[in-house]
Amino acid sequence: MASLIWGLVFMTGVSVRIFTAPIEYENVPAGLEITDPSNTMLAVQLRAATRLFNTLDENQLVVRVNLLGMKEGLHVIAVESQNLNLPPGISLEQATPPTLTVLLIRR
């Protein structure tokens, strides 16, 4: 039993990997548009058991920013786990930059 537990815990290993992901802005309020977003791509550092990275499709890795309910002006938005659609067991360790700046102006 002890060998089985040891194998499950230590043999799987945990890795941290860095990926580049595009940023998509969703639910831009009617009558407003984004001007000069601070970034179009983001570096995301992900943590998971090494074997779980095999389940991650890098082409589907997208940072989604929901602008629902935002008003005209400058907004600083923290990048968090919920901005990524990650498979179970993979978590966001760090995003670079950690915040996005979005300026919404009238069309």
C-alpha cells in the first residue's frame, strides 16, 4: 500500500510550463469599442502533473476577458484562472503581465 501511494505521489511529478495565449475580449458593451489594448498575447505559466499536460491542446488555450457591464473609460483587469478554460488538474500559476489595460470609448 505504501509503495502504491509513493508511486502515485512521486512518480507522476509536477511540472510548470509556460505557454503563449491570445487574448479575446467578450461582451463588449453596445456603443463602445476597445482602443489600443495593452496586449494581444499573454504568457501563462501553468502547473500540473506532468502527464496532464498531454491533455492540453495549446491551440485552444485562450485568455478570455469578459467586458460585460463595463462603462466607457480605462479599465485594469486582473488575469485569473477563470479567464482560461483549463482541463481539470491544470492551474494558472502566473500570467505575464498579471493585468490587462483596456480603454473603452464611444464609437
